Amino acid sequence: MPKSALSPPQAITLSADARLHLGFIDPNGSLGRAFGSVGLVIDGHGTRITARRAQRKGRIDGTSTQAQHERIEAYLARLHEALGVTQPVDIEVHETPRAHTGLGSGTQLALALGTAFARVTGHDLTTTDIARLLGRGARSGIGIHGFDHGGLIVDGGRSTAHSENATLPPLLARQRFPDAWRVLLIDDASREGLHGEAEKRGLASLAPFPAALAAHLSHLVLMRLLPAVAECDFEPFADAICDMQQTIGEYFAPAQGGVFASPAVAHALQAVAAEQKAGIGQTSWGPVGFAFVASAQQAERALATAQRAAPHASLSFSIVAARNHGATWRAACPRESGANAA
């Protein structure tokens, strides 16, 4: 990988926000391209890390779980080897969302870490380079394109004819999401979405996705969802989200136990939709569910409704807007006298 001609900073802090995966278009690849995704980068539930060139053995601080610590160790080892970097790099984790909830935390952590590592070691890597190196984007390109661009993203899936040389799903559309619209998010801390081997088994257990449904979803995305966002027309957008989520949710229901992974989240979202216009669904395998509404005032109303309908201790609620730009970074303070500095 080429090295940057500019002098690299000694330390940088990089921030990347979460994404909602709003649905696949054709999981079966009936026309030769598998999956295809629609997603949105949101302004919240972010990942923020600092990378610093170190003098001694690199440290990893601030991880929330042992699994996260081990994942960062593995990413660092891969980066050091691939880029031929011998100088140690310290990583400090400031915040990350809860893993396996449908917010794309694994991809954002990998891309944030890889980007920060490349910058402090003077290497010129694209986000695609980093994703390939760290094994991200196996099915969806939403998290990767969202890291670069933000906004509403549609990707074109992967070619089934050249799976041995799989490339990142191409970016087909990127639209600025209306600033006024809001999203109510509901997480169920008692559950995790499918991941790892369980996810692979779940996908393998599903029947082929009917070509007629893929055609319906393609039509829905191209002629309803994208035009509604372009024209800031909330009602057809909400209808398109509900239609897409119901269609894809019914397909994945045998693997996750229902259209929603969490019955409590489903109950809360259905209560919101019964009271006001909303686009409801689940991001990826969940358990995080969402309700799109037309304004901040409507979001507060939706929040109150959801909390009354499902007062479960395991549920947490937040209101977010879209993020219409990609990840950001800034120079950070070098570590001084062994202390953590951000």
C-alpha cells in the first residue's frame, strides 16, 4: 500500500456513526447479484477511537468487552503485517454501540480502526482497501459506503458469477436525508441479533427468495422510496419502509423467530404506527427496531407512546436524525507520561 507524502499526525481521534440496515433487495441473487441493500447513516450510537504512535508495545484501552479487545488485537495484527508497520500503535476506545444489535458496530469499529491506523502510520488506504483487508462487507456495502458518504445509501449487491473475486457492493444511489425527519430507536438489552456461525446457519436454512418479491422490492426502492426522500415527501417514504420491512421480515422470520427479533420491540413499534404515521421496522437482525417520523415533535410523541405500550426494563429508547456526511477525524494529543489523552 502506498505511503502518504504528507507527514502523518502522531495521534488522531476518529468518529463514525451507526447505520440502519433497512432491507435487502434480492437475497437470492435471482438476476446474478445477491442481496443489494438499502440503509441510512444516523447521527448517534457512534464509534469513537483514538490511535497514537507508541514508543513501546502498543496498548488497547477502553474496550467494553473481552471480545471487542480480542477483535481489535486481531485487526491490529493484520494491519501491521499487511502494511509492514513495525512501530507499535496505541488504541483508545472512547465509545461504541452495543454489539450485535443491528447498528453495524463491527464494520464501523473495523473501518474507524483501519483508517486511524493508516493515517498515523502514513499510509494512503481507501475505505474499500480497509474493508477488504479486515474482512468487512461480506453481504452489504451500506456500512462501508455510509462511512465515506453518510445519508441514504443503496448498493448493488455482489455478483454471484464472480464470487471468488468478490468486490465491495457498488454504490448505486446516495441521497441526502431530510433534516427534519427523525427516527425513534428501540433496543432490547435481553437479546442479540444473529451473528457469526448462527447467522450463517440461519441464512442457509432459508428457502430461495422469490424473484417476484425481489422485483417488488426493486420497484419499491426505485419508484417510491428514493423519490420520496428526494422530494421530502414523508408519507410515501413511510409506506415504502413498512412495505419493504414486512416483505423482508417475513422472509427472515423462520431464522429469527418472527418478523421482529424482539416481541417487546415489535409491540412498542406497532403501538406507534397505530397512533401516527410512521415507517416501522427492524435494522438487520435486530433487536433494534425503528420508527421513522416526520419531525422532532412527532418523535417525542412516538417515544411517549412506545414507553407506555412496552414498559419493559430491558428496553431502551433514543431519538436520532440522519447523518448526511461520512466519518470525521481530528488530530489528537500524543500520550504524555503514560497517561491517556484524547
